[in-house]
Amino acid sequence: MKASSLGIDSVQDNTPSPEEIAMVEEECQGLFAMLTDQELQRIACLRMEGYSNSETAKMIEKSVATAERRLAEIRACWKTSMKS
């Protein structure tokens, strides 16, 4: 069968369902709620948006080392939550 004869119904939809979106949003809200420090929340948000460590450091007006240290705090916090 030719690909052109399969029609639009044969195209796979990779769009998440509303239920999947709601689950991810709920999980993200829970993870962010664990970060009681607003700076940690901002750093996590910036990294999720794709900013590099150096870009994140500039945006929070801290050194790259501080941004990386704070990222390690976030990872440790979230890692602990995944074990429970």
C-alpha cells in the first residue's frame, strides 16, 4: 500500500491528551511546591525553559557557581521526593 493512499487517519497524533497535560501540570506544581525558596523556583523555571547555567546565573544576578550549587539543591530535593 502506498503511503499516499493511507490518508490522514493513518497519521499518528503525538499531541498529549488533556488528561496527560493535567497530570504533568499537577506533577510540576507538586515539585515546585517543594521548593520553598522563590529563587530556587525561578532557577528551576529558567532551566525548564532551556536557559544554560551561565544564562540562568546572569538572570538571577549570581555567579555561575552559585547557580550550579542552587541547581544541585533542586535536584537533591526532587530526587528525595521521587524515592518516597
